[in-house]
Amino acid sequence: MTILYKLHSKLSGKSNSYAPPSVSGNGSGMENGGNGEFYVKKVLDKLCQSSTDCARAVEDLYQANKPKEAGTSKKGKSMDTETRYVRKVCSCIFLCLSFN
């Protein structure tokens, strides 16, 4: 779960970008299906719904990585090459998984 959590942050370009459904309310903040970030969020949401232990673990990750100060996002900066590559690979993986 830690890897999925970190992958979501990497794909979104923001640290601690995933908020578990218990923190974000209904858990439907992102509606643009088709990118890796969307599918990783769906997997994490399903894990949280399927098990209270998983939900607690994700909530602990969220609290541990919660930013201390507001306004530290990378807004306006372009993605680095590694981030673009990770997004492209994850999109391909999730596209293949969606056909099965």
C-alpha cells in the first residue's frame, strides 16, 4: 500500500496527494478517468473499503506525510522526465488491466 500511496503522489506531482475516503469525505474528488493517478486512487479507495486494517494503514500514511506548512506545492512547474515516464508506463499498465 505504501508503494501505491507514493505512486499516486508521484503521478499527481504533489506530495501527499491521496486522501483516504475517511478524510476526504465521499472519496470522489477526481473524475478524469484515464490517467494513472485516477486508477491508483480507485485501487486505494477499494482497499480502504474492503478492510478496516487497510483503511487504518492508509490513514496513518496520510497523517505521517501530511504537510506541515501550507503553500508548498509545485504549482506551475513542469514535470521532470522521470515523472512523465512513470505516468506513461502507469497509464499503459492500467489501460491493459482495464481490458481484462
